[in-house]
Amino acid sequence: MVLRQLLLPKEGGGSLRRFLGMRQRLFKDQWQDNRPLRGPVPLFDFRRRDDAADVRDSLRPGRTRGLFGGWRVSDDSVIGGYSTSQMDFIEDDKEEEDIKNTSPPFLRWSGTISTDINHQSQLAKNVTRSGFAAVLSPEFPYAANLGNKYKALEICCRTDGRTYAVNLHVETMFPEDMYQGFIVGGTGEQSISADDDDDNLSQERVYTNEEEESSTEKAVELPEESLDVRKHLQNRRDLIRRTTLSSDDHPYHGHPPTGFQRFILPFKDFALTSRGRLRLNQRDLDGAVNIDAIGFTLMDGVDGHFCFDLVSLRAVNVLQGEVVGNLEDTLKEEEFEKRILSSREPKKKKEEDEDSETASEKLSSKS
């Protein structure tokens, strides 16, 4: 009974479920999604029962780390510093019917950064600089083997405008190696915009759900047919934007949900570091992505309070500046397009009949 609770906790979550869930999703995509660019793969999403259970367990008093650690924080107190950090799991208790005005569950990582060095501490004997805090996710048993099928990391979060480092702990022969990128919080007024060439996708992209909500208020009209491939893709994206077919458009379940931002960081733009310093010889991450864990670090050298709210992390592909949707959304989109076309046929036939009647009347009048 104790072993079962350790492997498969009745509350949900656990390293075994994390392992099986990731393997099942990757296997399903391999055999069912034959598109050149596959849909997103959730890595962590606190709207899911198991991920929520994992973070609750991490916050449980007296919890032991175990073989695969849960969510955890650290700061420069390990070197005698004065910085502090903590985690909280924020869940909204509103009813499901009022979901549009309900904030999704999220992990709040907050604290205070102090760059002062504690010279009275033995831990700070050889320290020359201080002031950092970090949060780290649970490990994926045997890593999340994304391979070369996904090109970027999507982060749905809410920041305070400070610069946060994004840390990818990957399966490697060098345990101290870590790939690092950066996000800078803001107002979310930027949008994802990139050509279909991955080389043109810059590292920092912000996309807000409010733009998607305003787009759903427009009238639904089928875009004109075009032989131009790029124009056709744009038309299809516009069609999705004007409907609620895409799962990304939902104010609660969307990516991002209302009140949060979406950052897109291409894997190829992550820099290889070791012990906080850039490696002289860089190895590209793009093409062999095996993620062990994902973390965030604040070390911008600015004293004061910080707050970082995280909703979800996904591995995604980007085409023409848009995150490629999952297979179900594509099928719904095609079904919707067929439905619009079929609804146009009676109207088109009626117009043709009216034209033929008009032509007949003109001929009869002439005769």
C-alpha cells in the first residue's frame, strides 16, 4: 500500500504518472500526427490534475525530496546571502459557470533580491557577488525526449517586468551543463511575428489572450480562395482567430489564458552555460532536445521584491508567426470550413437561379 502511494499517489501526480504521460503523448503524436510540424506537447500545466497535485505535494510541510524532486526554490542564502524566495499555489475557488472571469491555477514564485554580501558568514568567505533566486521543476524520469520534432519552448506566465533566465536541464554527459535563455516581462503589446523560416524566429515573443478575445467578436466569414500558399495559410489562421475552434483561444484553458502572457523561446537560441558562465565551445540544442527539468532564475542585480506567476510550459512548433495547433483543432477547422462552404451553396444556387430568370425575362421582352 505504501509503495503504491509512492508510485501512484491517490491525489494524482507523481514521477511515474509524469513518465507515462509524457511517453504516451509522444507515442501518440508519432503515430497519429503525420504533419511536418506537430502540435504542442504540454510539459507542465497547472490546470491539469496531476501537475496541480505535484505542486501541492511540493508545498506539503515535512516533505522529503525522494528520487525525483518536486517543485523547489533556492536563493543565495546557500552562500550566506540575504535574498529570500518562496512558492505558493494559487487556485481560484469560483464556480465553473463563471470560468470566463476565473483565473486559472498558477504557481507563484516570489521573494526579495538582495545583492549585499554577508561577510559575517563562513559560507560567504570567497563570495564576490550575491543576489539571486531560482525555482526548479520536477525531473522527467529518463528525460522528455523531444528529439528534433519541436522547435521552441512556450511559457505562459505573468511577470513583474524584470529579466528572468530560463534554464533547460537536458540529458548530457556533463552534469554541470545547462542551456539558458531569457525573458523580459512587459505590457504584452508585442505579438508573435515570424516567417516560415525558423532562422527568422527571434527568441523573445509575447502574445496576450486579450488580442484573441477581441478577434472573436468579428463576424465569421470564409476567406477568399487563393493559390498563393502563404496567403492561404494566413487566411486559415484568420479563420481560426474569428472562431473559438482553437484551444488556444479559451480565456481559461487557452495559451495564454486571460491576464497572462505567452513567451516563445526557440531552442536554437538557448546558450550553453556551466556554473553560470558561457561555455567557450557552444553546442546547439536544436535537433536533440531531451529535457530533464526546467527552471527559472532571477539574477539581474537589482535589489527589491519580485513576483513570477507560471501557468504552463509547452514544447511547440511555429509556422508563419503562429504556434502550430494540435491535430484536433486542425480537424475542427477543416470541418468548420466545409460547413461554411455548404451553407454558401444554397445562396449561390439561388443567385444563379435569379440570374437565369432575369436573362430569360430579357430574352422574352426582346422577342
